[in-house]
Amino acid sequence: MAKTEPTIEGDTMNHNTNIQSTQNERFTTLLLENQYYLYNFIYAFVGDKSHAEDLFQETAIVMCRKFEQFDPESNFMAWGCQIARNKIMNFRKQQKKTSLLFKDGLFLKMMSRSERLSENNELKFNALQSCIEKLSDKDNQLLKIRYESGLKVKEISEKIGRPVHGLYKAFSRILDSLRLCIQQEIKAGESA
């Protein structure tokens, strides 16, 4: 049985399939990381869960189709909000027959501000993640006990055998440290 060598055309097809698969994975990861914020962005402007879900799905489809046009150096959430904005505006045009909550001029101003806030929230979230990584293991553990398990300070005190007053001081110190770190991270990001 003779062995056949793959053709250049076949290699190109496999290469293109691998690139497409990597792009699909990247898109899926970015969408999953941002879906909560993107959905809430849409919901804030339509005020109806069913319409927001439909518009989110339509937005995600457009984002997927246009993902090759997305600049990886830019902000995925801001890009998604632009696409969502267009979907929302089309939705509003279709809804003109019914009374709308906001006039178009006010609506556009609110949407623009919301997009800026969304970008700012992403910066803060990334800064928070970075700052949490800089905490000591002991402080990190306290935060996990408090916020992941949802325990109250008194319950944590009983669980780990530390005085309630001391824990309140520790949490205050940790949160102040995180607040300062976040501000520094954001300033450093803005000047870079």
C-alpha cells in the first residue's frame, strides 16, 4: 500500500481549521468572561428580561460573525457594547409604536455614559484581581472565608478562634489596602 503525502491544499485547509478553532475558543472565552456585564448593559436599556435575552443572543451572534474584525489590543466589552448599542437602537425603532421610557437624545447620552462606566468597571475588576494576588496568604484566606463562604464576621470568629473586634480591624485594613492598590493600578494603567 503506497503512502500518500498530504497536499498543500489539504495542509492549508488543516491550518485554516486550526486558526478558526483557536479564534472560536478565544471568542467563547471572552464572551463567557463578559456575558454578565453585556447582558446587564442591554437589560439596563430595555428593562425587559425577555427582550434583553433576545438582544443579547442577537448581539452574541453578530460578535461571533465579526470576531475576525475585533482588534485583540482593544477592549472586548466596549466592542460588544457598540454592537449591543446598535441592536438596542434597532429594537427601539421597532418599539416606536409603544411609548418609550426615554427620548432618543437622552437615551444616547445615557448609553454613552454606560459604555464608559462599563470600561471603567472592567479596569477596576482587573485591578482588583491583580491586587488580591498581592495580598498575603493569611489576608487572602480571610477574604475567601468572608466573601466566598458568605459567613458573617461573628461566625468566622467562632470558626477560626479570633476575636470579632480583631477581625473587623483586619477586614478594614485589608479593604483599605485593596482600595489603595486598585487606585494605584488604575493610575498606572492610565499613564501607560
